Amino acid sequence: MLDRLAHRGPDDSGSRIVGGHTWLGHRRLSIVDLDGGHQPLGGTAGDDDWSLVCNGEIYNHETLREELPDASFGSSSSDSAAALAVLRTEGPDGLHRLRGMWALCAATPGGRFVAARDAIGVKPLYWARTDTAVHFASELRAFHPDVQPSAEIFPPGCWWTPEDGLRRFAQPVPEAAGDGWGGVSEQVVEKATFEAVADSVRRHLMADVEVGVFLSGGLDSSLVAAVAADTYARQGRRLKTFAVGTEDSPDLLAAREAAAFLGTEHHEAVLDAEAAARALDEVVGCVESFDASLIRSAVPNWFLSELAARHVKAVLTGEGADELFAGYGYYHERYAQPGELDAELRRTIGQLHGLNLQRCDRVTMAHGLEARVPFLDRDVIAHAMSLPASVKGLEADGMEKGHLRRAFAGWLPEHLLWRRKEQFGTGSGAESVLSPLWETRITDAEFAAAVAEDGAPELRSKEELGYYRTFRAALPGVRPEAVLTRFATA
């Protein structure tokens, strides 16, 4: 299983048998405590001590070090040691204290075990319960083919133990979120939005290595890049930014202009039609999905990640802003009432782990690169979802996310700050490169037969059928309804 996940952690590997009943394995991408972060952590204090493997980043680890006993962290100063300290002092009930993107498994020689995943599901986790064992992995491809039919999504915001079963410790949208802005001026609300987002970006730069930014040229990534560039400049450093697209595509040109304005060290990957077509099978196998829109955006991200991994080990992205601030057109076309819009935003935030976040994690980790999502910080979600839905409506000219744009007035050139949204696959030029391929590769008769086949999942286009065939070849035993959010029944 570790060999199949070598791409996720090219820097180090570790494993341990705990108490004769649990095997823990870990592939490490070294970001924090480069020398002392080898995993599994712990397991040095007797039969009741936890051994832990953790994937991701825990951004409040320094705060937890001030709150929990020093001895509970052991000798490691890595952020994952905070998860170990919480388990040692409070058990699984304390996992709600971890802030960040993470998935973990831990066991004691005495027979205790716990698996858990962050509230949004930024970091992936799957499990497969068979007659003889319970298996856990960060990607479906890690499971043996005989185990794949049992694989399911491990739900975000939950922990599981053999004794207590599955328990929820956090919702995707924090419970405290609610409308508390009555009578407050627009300027005050905008300032609060700016502070919530900017503070999160700064915290997400936490690392012992250099962190870059995926700069698509759209609003969300440009705002992240603006704050990150400012933060690095105050430290005497220059931010690295990365963009991808076909030659002279709208996103590539806008990203180039934003980078020049922000003074970043900018790098570009030009998307080539033949290279994109050649990469399709690898990208589909990597993303572990056949959703056409997801794959279409994953292809340029694949080349972008390949480029960025040559320069940095971690990047910030703009994922999540559209779900928090109603950036997609369909929100306004279908949900005219504020209550309806709020409900739909909450629903889509809860589905992100199987859609954009899945694509974001897979294509970056395939190249040993960590992607961080500051818009999906718990504080930012709580703030954004406390805003009245009316704040997230369209401007008089039909522009989306006017509130967020005004909150960052002056941080970008005006025409970039108010640039209209394009989906990444469209703005990068990927759609024009990929979609036409399938009209020549799959006939109408083939598509009709595939759609009519017993047991076949819903396939919406020839393009999706092409991706489904690759998905099935890469993961022959996996059940789409158990591992893909689009088809999940529970």
C-alpha cells in the first residue's frame, strides 16, 4: 500500500505494527520539522500510548503546545505531534480541537484504534471493511484489487473506533454560524471579510519550506496571491506564483498581469493539446473520478502541479470561495430566495471533499506537492456563512461576489478585481482542447450502448464515457456509488 502511495510522500517512509493487531504506514512530504517529523509518531510510553500517522497540516499546533502538557507532544516539533498530544490527553473526543486539513489513524498496543478526518474533508480518507479487517488509505489505488469492492468514502468531520463506531465531531459549516450583522454598515462587514480571509492566508503560509500560490488569473487565487505576496514582502521574500493555460488564454494573460502587479516570481506552463491528450489516462487514474468537468479542470492543474513542484513543496489555492460567496451563476438562477441560497451554499460546501477538493489534492500530491485552501479555514467558513445571503447576491450589472471584491479594494488593479468569472477548464483553454476529442473517439452507437448497459452509472456525455473507461481500468473493483460524491446514496 505504501508503494502505491509513494508519490504522496517522496521524502520519507515509515511503518509500525502496533500490539500485533494494527499496521500503520506513512509516506512523508516534509513541510514542518524537516528533521524530526518522521512517522509513525509516539508509541513510546507503554500499552496505553498512541502510535499515530497523520496526513496534512494542523495550523493551530503552536497554540495547542501552549495549552497541552509538553510531554504529550514527544520529541517532534512537527504539526502532526499536536494530533498525538490531543489523543494522549483527551482521546478521540479532543479531535475537534485540531484546526487545519488532516486525516489520521492511531493505535495503542493495548488494542485501541481511531481513524478521523477534518471537518471539510480537505485531506482524503477512504476505508474498506471486509470480513477479516478494516483498511484505511488516502487514495483508492492503495487498496488491493480484492479489497476495492469494499472501499467507501470515510466521512469528513467524523472519527471511528471499533468500540463506539462512527461519531461526528464537527459539521462542514460550524454550528455557531448565523446572521449577526443586523444594523452593521456594509463597510464594517467588508472589513471583517477582508480580515478573516487575509488572516487565514497568512496562517496557511506556515511552513519550514517555501510556499507558492496557484494564480489562475481569477478573483479568488488573485486575492490569495495578493495577501501572500504582501506577507512575504514584509519578510524580505518574494512569492512564487504559477499559472497554466493554452497560449494567450484569458486565464494565462490575467495571471501574468496580476503577477506583474504583485511583483511575484511568476512561472507559466503552456497547455499543449497533444500533451493534454496523452496525459488523460494518467490524470483520470490520479483523480480517481470520471466526472467530465472535474477531469477537464484537473488536466491543466496536472501540468501546473508538475511545474510548481520543481520550485516549491506547498502552494495556496483559491478553492472554496465560490461556495462561500455564491460565485457560480446557477446559484442565482435557481435560488432566488435568501434562505434557499443559504441552504444550497451549505449543501455544496459539504460536498466539496468529493469534487474540487478531491481534484485539488490528487493532482498536486501526484507530484509530491501540497495544496492548501485558506478560504476553507474554519474561521473563514464561519464568517462567510454568518453573512446574510442577501450580501451574496448579484450586482446590478450581474457581477457575482461583489461583497468579496469590495472587501479587497486596492489589492488588485480595478479591472482584475472586477473581472468576470470563468470556470478554470474554460478560462485555461482546457475545454476547447479536450472536449472535441471524444466526438472522434466514441461513436453515437457506442455511447448509446454504454448508457443502456445494466449497472452502468449515469454517463452524461461521450467525454464522460471516455473517462469512465479509464477509471474502470485503473480501479476495476471500486463501486462509483460508494466512493464518488455525485453517486453516493449516504
